[in-house]
Amino acid sequence: MRREFTGKHMALIMVVGFGIVIAVNFYMASRAIAGFGGVVVENSYVASQKFNGWLEQARESERLGYSASLARDAEGRLVVTTEKVPQSALLSADLRRPLGKPEDMELQFEQAGQNRYVSTRALPAGRWIVRLTIDGGGARWIDETEIR
């Protein structure tokens, strides 16, 4: 026994189909908003005007010849091993998560031997983008790297 396909059937198919599309769109929009960490720059025009200055600062950092490598110790603290950095240098780091909810933190470092610095507190597990700043001898060196 076959039933006749009526306008009510077509209306039901349309309502259910569009309902699914709308539900998926709302779900995807809510996930996108929940994971949005903000903007990279507030005003791209102003940032473009400052870009050449940022490049010059990067060149000045390179001319210093400093280098640093990062690692975590068993306690979760960040360990920085440096080369060609004055012993009187001060290190600091600004950290942020590369993905997900915004989470920022700042770290200060204590000298722990020749060319070795250890953060004063532990770093939570996960991926971090580390912006390391070394101030010493009237010069400033900045580098950005990722640590897992």
C-alpha cells in the first residue's frame, strides 16, 4: 500500500532540512566565538606604519649576536641557556597560548650558573609561544619561539 506524496510531506522535508542546516550553523558559530582569542592588532593601518620600525629593531637584535635555547626542567620551570650574553643581563618572558582560550603569563628568571637562567615559577603544561627579552649592556634582544 502506497501513500500519495502531498504538499504536507514536502513541507515537512523542507522544514526538517532547513532546521538541520540552521542547527549546524548555530553550533559552528558558537564554537567559533568560544575559540576566538581576539585580534592580532587593533588597527592594521597603524601597525603597517610601525612595521619598518619593528624590522629595524629585529635587525638591531640580530647584530648583538645573542642566542638562547629554551627547555623545561623536571619541575616544569623554563630553563634558558644563552650564548654571548653579558653576565649582568636581565631576562624576562611573555608567554601566550597559540590556540584556544587566551592565556597569558609573564616569567622572570634567576641566574643559575654560567649562561644559564631558570624561571622563578613553573610553566603549565602544553604549547606556549615565548617572547624572550634580554636586557643587558644598554641593549635589548627579543626573540619569539614555541615551546611544548
